[in-house]
Amino acid sequence: MKTAFQSLTDRVVVITGASSGIGRAAARAFAQRGAHVVLAARRERALRKVATECEQLGVRALAVSTDVTDADAVARLAEAAMAAFRRIDVWINNAGVGLFGPFAGADLRTQRRVIETNLFGAMHGAAAVLPIFLEREQGVLITNVSIGGWAPVPFASAYTASKFGLRGFLAGLRQEVAHVKGIHICGVFPSVVDTPGYQHAANVSGAQLRPARPLYSADAVAETFVALAYEPRDEVAVGWPARLARNAYALAPATTERIAGRFFRTYIKNARPAPRAGGNLFLPVSAGAGSSGGWRKGAAPWTSASAVSWALLAIGLGFLGAGVYAQRVSANRRHELEPQPLPDPASSPAY
């Protein structure tokens, strides 16, 4: 097991997308361990509130209003962290946006914004912090990817593209710095999480967005970030649906796509109608500044979304059983085909 830091006390952690949801939970989680935090997001007032909460835990907190789609702004974020603390130990690319609905339902400018935020935003973070890590030969870069980085999400094509791209980017970058033992590149793949992200997402589907069980808390993802700061790993899932999505798509991509597509089409057909919404793609929204979106209490125990999770479970278990059976058949076949030793002529009866 790789080890990065024995203690987080007085370490410096930069977190993007820190004004709500997983980012806000992560800020508190690191502050509780004694780490100083540099918090970035577009909503300056909400960001200052999170910084105040962290300072009340006995650490220093710096709030820097930042739009991650602006590479210069992200560079200034790193500069502000270095000016205040003279070091960065952990950088967390957490900022992200969502767009739900048919690809043809939104113009290319809107689709591009999803890529610019989710993929290029993380690349901007890496570009800003890697020189600092390389100079010190130490640092942990953590990127919040999503279950959508392991299996495609129907009616979220640009989102899926950004997440598939993120996984590939991290994989390539990981090998570029593999010779520096103190630098770690980590990807986190959460299942469906209860955050205000559903309130913030753009929606052109005509259907009301409502996450379904199993739902995980933002704190669960935040604790995963903390765990990676102590013991880095290349890729980590949060929740069994993410692990099953990875396995199902690896084993049966076409089947997984068909099942997910069928259920999301059913979801849109049966959901309550909702007007088109631009969400927070281009401008931040005031709603939803907490870590939780309040979905866990009201989440339906069985909807199309939860059915997809159970369908993926069935796929995973089915292929696991098929794999075990095939392995046994192969082993038996090899045993049958093994050449048998020829009899010793000296011991054979004379004719």
C-alpha cells in the first residue's frame, strides 16, 4: 500500500467546487484532521461561509473565487495558495456540472461548457499544481470522476464524454509522473450521491430530475478523499453501484448500454414534467449551498434509476458465475488433454 502522509495536520489542501456538495463536505473533513484548506468556487458568499466553518475547527482557510474553465484563474488559485501557505500537499479537482437530456436538445455551446468544466477544469488544475509537486517531488492529485467515467450515462452524452476523458487523462498523467515516487494521481468514482448537484444541473429532457436509492452521502466521498491523502490509490469507487457499473461494462458493454438506455427512456417517459433549465453551466445559482441536497429522505426505494443499479448487479453476478463455470470447464479440458506418459518398455511383457 502506498503512503503519502502519516498526518494531515498543517498540510495544505486545495479543493475546487467547494461551495456545496462533495466539495463542502471535503473541506470540513480535511479541516477536522487539522489541514489548512484553500477553497475555490464561483459563489464567493457561499465559499466564505464554508471557509468560516473550517476556521472554527481551528485551521486556516482561504476562499478564492474561481471559475475552473479559466486556466489563468486556476493558475492564480495555485499562486494564492502558495503565497498564503508556501506549499500545496493535496489538490482536489472536484468542480463539475451536469446536463441531462437528449443530445439534440441542447446547442453545441451548452454541450461544450460541460466538457470545459468537467474535463478542462481538471486539466487546468493539474497544470497549475503539477509543477509545484514536481519541484517538491511530493503531492497527491485527487480528481472526482463519477460512475459515468466507468459506464456511459444515457441522455448525458457530453457529461459521459467528459468523464471518460477524465479517466483517460488521469491514466496517461499517472504514467508520466510514475518515476516520482512521492507524486500520486488518484481518480474517485462515486455512485449516485445526495448533493445539490441535481438542483444545479441543466435539464433539457422535459422530465423532473429525482435521484433514487441507493444514494450515498457527500461525506462518504469526502472521507474517500481523506483516505487517499493518507494512502493513495489509482482508482477508487464509492458505493457498490459504481463497482458493478465498471465490471458490467467491462464484461458486457453492449448489454449494459441497452439496459441503461431502456431504463432511462422509461424514466423520462414516466417522470413528472419539468421546464427546460440552464442550471449553473454558465452562471452560478443561489440554490443549494449545503453538502446534502436533501434527497435521501425523499428518495423513492424503486425507480428507473435504482432499477438500473439492480440490473447492473444482475449482469455482474451473471458474468461472474459464467466466468467461474468457464474457468472450471477450461481446467477440466486441460486435464483431459494432458499427454499421458508412455509405458516403460523394460516393464512391458515380452511377446
